[in-house]
Amino acid sequence: MIKTIDMRVMRYINLFSRISGITPKHCFIYNYTIIFSVPENKLAMAIGDNGKNIKKIGEILNRKVKVVLVPKDIGDAEKFISTIIYPAQIKNVEINGNQLIINAGQQNKAMLIGRNKSRLEEIRKIIKDYFGKEVRII
């Protein structure tokens, strides 16, 4: 499933586990936001009362922080992707062989691709690590 962890990500994971008491399954960066994926049964503990853990981590790192659920299988891909890319909206996600096709409107497509395809490369890496599929945005 997850293939790469660098030192920066490892530091983020260690900080998250020290503050929340939960070890996340993975951490990645999308659109300058640090996103931690945790199991469903530990989501409330990871966020903390009134989001205190997330606020504290965000203040320490001086970045936005999100917590998402670990996808169980490829069927959870649409919910997982829409949580990561929020506020951009997607219409649906199709699986066609080795490709995961994200259907978005014209404006949302531009938001997903980003300037110089920076967000597209980030989402490609995330989908490749979690689902082992290539990404197309239409």
C-alpha cells in the first residue's frame, strides 16, 4: 500500500503520535496541507476534544492539518479523494483497469491540476501509494 516515507514525513508522524497518542498509518502533503490518515475507530482520539490536537499540531508546524480515514479498499476511493481535495468538488470516480478516472467540472479540474501541475503530481503520488493506480482527471 504505502511505499515511501521520508524524514520530514517521519517527523510529522512522530509529532502527531506524541500529541494525540495515536500513530497514524501515513502522512502526506497536498496543497500545503499536512494530512494524516488514521483508522476509523481512532479518529475521535486523533482529533481530540474540540479539535485541540489538530490545532496544536497546526500551530507547531505553522500549516493547515487534516485527519482522514484510511481507505479500506478501492471502493472507498471517492470518499477518500473528495476529503483530501476539499473544497474542490468531484462528480464521481471511475475505475478502468489500471486507471482511476476523476470526473470534475471545468473549474474544479483546474483546481485539481494546479499551477504547473503541482497538485496533479501530489494527487498522483497519493493515489499510486494508496491504490496502485494511475490518475486521469476529466
